[in-house]
Amino acid sequence: MENLVTMDLQATYQGKKVFLTGHTGFKGAWLLQWLRLLGAEVKGYALAPEQAEDLYNLLAGDTLCESVIADLRDAVRLEQEILSFQPDFIFHLAAQPLVRLSYEIPAATFTVNAIGTAHVLDAVRKLAKPCSVVLITTDKVYENKEWLYPYRETDRLGGYDPYSASKACAELVINSYTQSFFNPATFEQHQKGIASARAGNVIGGGDWAKDRIIPDIVRALRTSQPVTVRNPQAVRPWQHVLEPLGGYLLLGAQLAGKPLEYGGSWNFGPYAEDNKVVEELVQAALRIWGSGTYEKPVLTGQPHEAGLLKLDISKAVSQLSWKPQYTADAAIAETLHWYKFYQEEPAAIQQFTIGQINAFIPHED
Ligand SMILES: NC(=O)c1ccc[n+]([C@@H]2O[C@H](COP(=O)([O-])OP(=O)(O)OC[C@H]3O[C@@H](n4cnc5c(N)ncnc54)[C@H](O)[C@@H]3O)[C@@H](O)[C@H]2O)c1
């Protein structure tokens, strides 16, 4: 079976049209750069980048793709942009992705994440050509039982906070559209492969989001402040951003060849034994940065955050031949090296980012 090492992603994506939502975001900008290295023609659809230091800007994203700045909630515009482009692939990453923000804007989070996904699939219904569609949700779609066992794709969906629940809703939307409009039994008519990808927290250079641990660490280090660690004992499956993106690309490639076999949902996470508590991540980050301190304030009145969450990746490993390339330690090192390099040589960060992408996939020779 083909895997990330043996699969010729270039042969799959070279010259192909890829519609990428969320291209101005953290994961989207990495995927945009990777797709361009593979020779794809990319049209992006998202809101404008928020700050000068967003990875999209650092990579000169506007030179890498045709960039449409528009809202997922604008179904008419979204459909126009998809249909006029006639994509071979769609990667849907755009979302309101922050748990804490979802407590402030719950209804908008549901609209963007669940209805926005329906808008993408509505446009796909009208696309009269073969297309492979990978829709990105999250590991938080599972009903979190705070138990030791990793979650499998067949486990019950749930979600305590509005973000998690909105992504679980997106999964229900995807499942409903797949059964109703992209059913394997009628494949010859619709010619669509539809899959959802569930990955956990990712880390990597160029993330400046509020309330995410690595950006919080880097912001503190850059200003010589102590790092504030909110949930030091929370277990998280850390993985480098390139890990799930490699999974999405592999999944997209397999969907294009065998849409019926590779449809459905897929977990992408680190090996179970490679989970770390937040405090260990912070300690490793400070070691690599070479300076800095952290503190663990006693916080009261904080919104509920899930404590324990592991993904079972057996399905992706056995059926997709996908596997993590980096240990948690390597992922942390790659990430901190990116920020250190950016601190020292900001003008060369695109080349450094490309170097990290090229180094990520080991070559067979
Ligand atoms: N970063 C993580 O650790 C993580 C973990 C699990 C899942 N995810 C998922 O991966 C995807 C990308 O996350 P990210 O970390 O890059 O987030 P991000 O905030 O960096 O990027 C979000 C993207 O979505 C776009 N967007 C937001 N609201 C929109 C709207 N109403 N209309 C159009 N575009 C809109 C933004 O402009 C941006 O391009 C999301 O679906 C997220 O839920 C991320």
C-alpha cells in the first residue's frame, strides 16, 4: 500500500486545481505552501489574515494562490467561487477554531463550523465533475469521557463546549450529505469522494493564535515574561502541523484513486505512548529556546476545558498506511527552531518553512 514516503504526491497534485478554505490561517498557510511545492494550482477562500506576522503574510501567500477573501456564511459567493474554479480537490479548513472564543460567540461558531460545512457541500453537489473533498474537523468531536482509552472513528460524537459541539455537528452534516447526495451506490452519477479528517492539537511555526500554548510560550519568551501555564497536568496529543497535513494530502490522493474505499472519517494523531502533559511541553520549549521561566497560577472561574483526549490512529495506520513521522520531542524542537529562526532572520522565514516541509517526508533512498 502507498504511504507518505512511497506515494508520489507530486504526481497526484501537480497541475491539479485545489480549492482550499482557510488558506489565510495557520494550518491553511502551511498546506498552501506544501501544495504549491507539489505543483498544484490553488484557489483560497477565507477571511483576511489578521496581523502582519500571520504565516500567510510571511509566506507571501497572495503570490502563491488566487486568494478570495470572503465569508463561509455567504453561501452564494462560496458556490460561485467553487463552481467557477472547477476544482479537482477541496480541502475545507476554514472554521472558528478556538474553544474559549466559542464561549463568547457560540451561535456564530455553530454557523461558521456546521452550516459553513453544509455550504461547501452544497456547492460540491452542483459541481459536475469528479472531485475529492477532505473536510477538516477535530479530535474534539468525540463525546469526551475523560477516560484512558483513545477514541476511535466509530465512537460516539459529542461536545461540551460550543466549538467541539459545532465540529461534531459538522461531522453529522458531512455524514448526512454523504448518504443523501454522495452515496457510494450512486457514485457513477456524482463522482465525489468525501472524507472527514479528525486531528488533535497541532504545533508548528507561525501560529500566533490567542490561548494556544505554543504562541503563548513564544509571546512570553519574546518579551522576557514568565510563561503562564493554565492546565499544567492536561494530557494532549501534541503533533507537528505537517503530520495531519500529510494525512490530508495522502487521504486526498487516495480518495482521487479510490473514492469509495477511502471515504468516511479518519483520525490523525501521534502514537498513544507519545502524549505529554502541558507542563512537559513547556519545560521542553524553554530548554530549546535557551532561556525563560514559567508559572502555574491558581485560576478560578475558568470555562470548562476537556482534560484528557487521545486518538486511536489504527485505521489511518492500517488502511491509509499513514503514520506519524515525528515524536512529540521532535515536533516541539521543529516548532521552537522555527520561532527562533524567525526571531533572528525574519526575512528568510519562507525558505526556512519550505526547508521544514522538504525535510518532513523522508526519502526512500
Ligand atoms: N490548530 C489546531 O491545533 C487544530 C486542531 C484541531 C483541528 N483544527 C482545525 O483545523 C482547521 C484550521 O485551523 P487553524 O489552526 O489553521 O485555525 P486559524 O484560526 O489559524 O485559521 C482559520 C481559518 O479559517 C478562516 N475563517 C474563519 N472564519 C471564517 C469565516 N466565517 N468564513 C471564511 N473563513 C473563515 C480564517 O480566515 C482562517 O483562514 C480548523 O478547521 C480547525 O478547527 C485545528
